[in-house]
Amino acid sequence: MGRAKTGRKIRCRVGHGGGSKYVNITGIAQADERAAEHVALHEAWMSVQDRQALTEARGQASSAQGTTDDNPDVTMDGPGGVEDGQWVDEEEGAEVIAIRDLLNWRYKGRHQDTRTWRNRVEQLQANWKAVFPQLVEGYLQWRYPRQSTSPPGPGNDDTDADAPDTPACDLSIQMWVFDVYTLVPEATISRPSINMSVAEALVRGGYLGTTPVNPSIAISLRSLELLRCLRLFKASYSMESYAKLLCYYYKIPYRRYYRALIADAFEVYLSVLQEVRRRLDVALGRDGPNWRVKNACPACSYKLNDEPELRWARMVCVDGNNSLKRIAGIGNRQQGDSRVFSRSGYYLPRELVEEYSNEVQSRGRTQTDDDDADAQPETVSPDAEGDPTDGGPEDEDIAICTQNWKAAQESKSMWGVFEETGVFASACRHGLVLWLVDMVRSGELAKYPLAMISKMLSTFDDGKILCHYDIGCSFEGTIRHSRLGPRWIATRSRCGPNAFHGYTHNAKCQIRNHPNVVEGTGLEDGETLERIFSASNGLASITRYASPYRRRMLIHEFFQQWDDEKYANLSTMIYNNYIQALDIIDINTLAVEEGMRSLKVGPAELASWYEEESSFMESLGKEQPWDTHAVVYVEKLNEWRLARARSASVMSEFMSSLPPDYTYTAPGSEGIDYGQEASRTRKLETKRRYAEDRERSLSVQLADMEVKMGIERRWDVTDREYVEMMQYIDERRFHQALNNLQRLVVQRLFELHKLNLSQTGYRLRTHMAKSLQTRCKAIQNALKAYNTAAQALKPPRPQLDWTTVSNYNFIEEFALLQDTRDGEDVRRKPWAQPLAREVMKQAKRIERAREEVVRCNVEARRLYTHVLDEDALFTRVLQELQRKDDALYGAVEDFCTRRRHINNQHLSRLQQLSKVKGFNGNVTRGVRLGSVLAGLSDGSPGVPASSTPPPLMSALPAELAAGEDEQAFDEEDDGVEQVVGAYVEYVSNLSR
């Protein structure tokens, strides 16, 4: 190809349209140099495999184009070789080659992204997953730096020994950042190796990018840790609030874009921490199946060889909460984030729950006389799943308990709005959560507690489980009639109501199942989950619209922190329960002895009174019912007598309207207005005719009943049968008025209980307060109806007033008021006297307090032994990790340091307990039941058992060593203040 000299200046048009510009050859060379540097920098960020593939692709391209130079004698001077605007000899077509090399041309139009949001989320998570192990290692290196070893990373692997030399360019990363501590808008993060990804380099530098590949903004790990800590102790603290806080500090306007960036980065940060926690559990040997449930609460699970046997090996509670709902998607629209959070040990597998989905069929709610007559009857599909009360036999004794519980549940009409309608949880008596289950598009179905019971039976080998549940009396029958029944009975387990809800149950149920009368219960009220839900309700505002993955992650984080706090409170709870039990024994024993002297009875009489009370409750309501036909006959008879009296009165009024000088006058006679006379008597005639027809109709009905019932003579008001039936009708009206009063008081208690829940919205609380005002007016009206019915009895029943009805203890008196047999007032019996009943109640309370002392003695020694065994385990594991120079050493040391501070508090509190007057326990180190060797307490090799406690920490605050007396503080916790505030608001609204 020949040379051609041209006499023109080479100019290239870059771009197109109005924004194009012309550059000369010098500008082309300079731009080419800058492009080469840009390409070299990008190649430096690429992995070895990617650079090798790029080299091979370039080699193939060179082979296709040929390796010979078509113009060997043509040279292109670089920058400075020619002056700007100088004429040069160029080969024909050189302009095209220059433009191609400069621009590396590609289409610059707007790219149309055809991916769906789910595709983008899945791709993003795939990118995070590819670098996640490096993120964890980088976090450990940043959080717990080691001086003896070089930072771990792909650059130190032997496989990269033959990697090409790093280009002579700066690998540091300039990044816009958010850091609440420094408030710098931009940071430079060093990148020591070309083989290290940008995400890992950021984490090693103390930042986390918002995306795994080429992030534009990074957030400091310290800022994310601050957000995590804030949310540990204030569950309702939202991402938006934190984003606004950062914008306020940075003096920039808030944008929702920042909230999304922080939420995405925080999710990745939590995943890193959870992976570190998983590795920590593996290092401590706490990664076995169900390890957390079996060992997290040492007071429940750390059984010792020589401890006394307790009636109940495990005391747990189960209940559902509908605050942690999540809004369902619209129509068939699929969720963009389809991930499932499976790293939580709290959630039971959904497959286990669905095994019991058809175990119980719904029976629906029984319509009662007290129900609203205008309410639509509940229609239940034959295939509908039942609730926990539907599985047992239809027992009339617990029918009222079931009806009250069903009436307190929310309407099913709202469940279609939510995908998850709440959580069903279980916890031990010390407040540590066992398992969780999401309630999906349903209320408290039977499958949720049945799945919990199934997991308990398969996990707790020793059995003897006491399970508290709002409707535990009915649920006990459901368990026994399910496939779990044989195992449940064989393990001597039992289910019953908790203390607060137990007072709303039938008197027969309370006498058998209330915690105050169940042997071995101690002072446990079974309301642990109510306190847990009161705290977890703060999560509702931030999980309502979250994705399923993030919702579960946030719930997992909350309950993990909750368990840590409850573990730190174990010794305080044991101490407080011990003091409470001793106070009950000391104070109530004197009161019971004084009451027994006043009643002139002894322990034997009290025992017989308990038997009489039980017999009375069992027989209450079991009398033979009166003949319903006779009741109807008497009611018709009274109605007929009233109609006959009414007819005679109307006839007398009609006859008295005739004038004394009445004479018959034919129609049309002069001087007589027949129309006016007819109008005057038409109303009287209508009333007379209606009264006669009514009397005649009732007389016919009575005649038919008398024929069918064999009544030869119509009953008179003086007949014995009539008198007995009228007495029964009066009693029936009395019972109806009493039942209505009881129903309203129970509903008031349930509403008052809901008002007590913290984090309840203002509108909902205001609505409930107004509802309580209405309910109290209804109670006053029902009270008037009761007093009227009570006065009609022979002998009349005592009148009730508002002060008595509004008292919480009034619930216990309903059973005594219901007895009207044979005209005998049961409240005149010795055991039914107020003083006798109070003595009986306090005597039971003393029995439970003594049981609590025994259990606290056992739990105190378990906790003491666990603390010492755990400290020995920590020492051994830390020494092993330090010897291996393991990267996890710093994380384990951090965990052990925190735990040892808590354990020192336990030892201090237990030492304080051992000095309490009346303490009869044994706070010495024991040997855990089932240890591998006799000298091992926790089943782990190298943990010796010793009676001398080692020093857990060398230096502690003086107040811990001396034993902090928390009772010296008068201030109440925030939770207590919220409860008091709710009651104050309730009383204030009632007084308006």
C-alpha cells in the first residue's frame, strides 16, 4: 500500500449531535494515553482468571487481524513529537484507525434493562454470596487485628504465586462514605493486592459497600454497629430514623435513597455477624442439634447428680401474638425478595407445623343466649382447621372457658390482609424463648401449639412438662386426643391456664387447673409470654411491610438479644423469687394461724373444707333440668291470664263509653251523624277485638298443650306445680342476669389486659378506653337487672353494688352466687364464709411458696455450677485458639469477656442469696447429670469439677464485688412506667 502525502490537518469528530467536538492528533494521543491508564487500572482490579481470559481473547483477536504491519515505515509520534497543528504525512485510512483506537467504539444509547426486580435482587445476592467468606475474614481482621500474622486474603494463597506483576498504578479506592463518628464525606481505602475484591478491601478498611461490585457509597462498620446496638435496646428504631440522623449530622437533605442503602448494608452486616456467631458456637462446642433449647437456660436444663427431684422438670408457656403481622402482596404479585431466612434456631420448620394441620377440625363458636342477636352466625367449613379448643371432648365444665377465649379472639375478616398474622411462641419460666412459629393467614390454630408440644416431647427426654396456655384446660383435651396423647400421658405432663387468664375460667376449671392449686407450680404465674410480647410489640412498626427474609432476620435478632438479657437476669430472678416466697411464708403463716384460731379450726378442718368446696363445684349445675314443656306451659298460662285481664279491661272501657240514655237509632235518621259516631267508637272496637282474639288464641294453645301433657285441669296460681315452676323461672331469670354480668366483667378484664400492652397505638388505646367506658355502663345496667332478679327470689339474694362488681376478686364469687338449690344459701356454709375462704386461699399460697423455695434452691445451685463450668470451658477454648493463632480468637475472647462479667454478677447475687435469713439451700459446685466422666461437669473434656470457684475476672467494679442492692433504687423501669401509665389513662377515661 503506497504512501500518500496529504496536505490537511487531521481532525476527529468525537460524539454526535449538538454535543460533538473536534480534536487534533495531539489530543488523540493524549486521550489514548488516558484511556490506556484507565484500562490498566480496571485490569488491576480484575482477578487472575479474568485477566488471563482477557489476554487470551486479545491474542485471538490479534491472530485474526494478522501480526504483520501493513505500513512498517509509518510512525506515529506521541505527545510532544509534533507541534499542535503541524502538517504530517498520514496513510490513507489512518483517521478511521485512530478513531477506532481512541473511542473503542460502542453504542452509547440508553440501555433498556429488561430484568425484573426479582432478577436484580437475585443477582445482587449472588454477588454478595461470592464474596461473603472474604467479608467475614475481613471483618474479623478489622475488628480483632492480629499483629503476628499478615492479613488473610486471596493474595497470600499459593495459587497466586505466578500472578503477573501489578501495574504501576495506585490501587487505593476513593469512596463517598457515611461515618457517624468522623463525619467525613469521602475516604481513601487502601487495597493491598490486585487479587482482593473491592468489597473485601472496604471491610478490611472498616467500611461496607452498599453493593458488592463497584459500590458508589460505603458505610462505616462502626456506624452499622451503632445502629445494631440502638435496635437491640429499642426495637422500634427504624432505618429511616437512622438515615435521617446521618443526614442531619452531615448537613444534607434526607432522601429515601439513603434509607434503602443503609437497610441493604445493615442486612449484609447482620449476616456477617451471624456467621461469626455460628463459628463462635462451633469453637465453643455449642453447634449441636437443639443445643440452645437444651442449654441456654441453666436454671432449667443444667441438672445435677444429687439434686432433689422436682414435680415438674420443665415449666413452659405457649401463646400467640398478633402484633408481628406482615402485609400480604397485592393479588398475584410476587415478592421481589424470595429468600428464606434459615439461619435462625428459633423457628420451627414449616413442614413440622403442617404435619398437624388436619389434626383438629373446627367446631366453630357456640351461639349463646348472651350473644348479640343481630350478629351473623359463624359459618364453618367442614374442612376448616380447628383451634386449640376444638380437639378435646365437648365438656360442659370447660364450655364457658372456651366461649370466653373464643370471644376474646380477633375477627377473621382482617386476616386476608396479612400474609403472616403473627407469631406463636413458647418460652421457659425464666423468660428465654424456646421456639417460634409464624401464623400464616390464620389465627391461633391447633397446629401451632401441637407442633410446639411435639418438639418439646422429642427434645426434652425427661418429660414432666407443665405447659401454661390461656386456654390450657381445653387444650389438654386436644393433646390427649391427638397423636401426641400417649407420649404426653406417659411423660406425666400437663397443660393448664396461666394465672391472669385463669381467673376468667369457669369455677370448676379454676378449682382443678389454676396455678394456685396445681401441685409443684410454686409461684409461677405462667404469664411469661405476655411480658415478652409486650416488649416484642415494638417490632411491629418495622416488620409490617418488610420482606419475609428481613422480617425473620429482625425477629431473630430481637429474641437473641432478649435471651441474652434474660440470661443476665437469671440470678436476680431466683433471688427475687426466693425473697418473695420467704415473705409469703413469714407473713401469711401468721395470718393463717390467726384466722384458724378465729375460726376455731385446724389443718384437718381446712383439708375437709377443700374437699367440700371441690364437691360443690363439681356438682354445681348438674341438677336434673326442669321439664321445658312445663316452663313453656306456665309462661303461656301467665301470658293468657294477662291477656284475659286485658280483654276484660278493654271490654269494660268499651261498655263505659255508651251514654246512660242510649237508644237504638236507625242509620240515616235526622239529627244523627253516623260517620262521626262510628269514628268515635272505632278505636275502642279495634282494641276490644284484638284483646279478645289474643285471649282466644292463647286459650287454644293452652288447650292443645294440656291435651298433650295430660293436664286435666288448668293450673291455678295456688297449685303446687304452678308455685314450684314459678320459683324455678325466677331462678332462671336470676342465672341469666348473673351470667350476663359475669360475661361483661370478663370482657372488661380482657380489654383491660390489652390496654396494659406497651407499644399499643394511641388510636387503638383510645378506642379501647371508650369501649371500657361503654362496657362499664353496660355492667351498671346488668347490675340493676341482677339486683331485680335477686330480689324476686325466695329468700331474696343479697344486692350487689358497683364497688363490689368492679373489684378483681369478684370473679371468684360467681360460682357461689349461682347456687340456688332447695332454697339453701351455700354462702352460709362454714367453708364459704369470707374469712374461711381467705384462710383457705392463703394456706394454698403458703404451699406454693414452699414449693418455690425448693425449686429456687435447685436452680441456684444449677446456675452456680454452670457458671464455674463455663468459665473453665472458656479458658480451655481460648488457650487452644491462641495456640493456633486462629482468626476467631478475638471474637471468642470478646464473647467470653462479656459473659464472664455477667457470670460474676450471678456469683455475687447467689452469694448474696446464701446470706439471706431463711435460706436453706446449698450454693456449692456440683456435677452435671450425664457428664462423660465423673470429674467433668459440662460433658466437655478438660473441664474439672472443683468446690473452689476460680476468679472469673481479675478486676471488677466495687459495687459488683460487694453485691449490688437493686432494691435501694426507687426508680421504676420503663416497662413498669408504661404499665402504670396505661392504668392511669384507663381510670382517667372512665371518670369522664
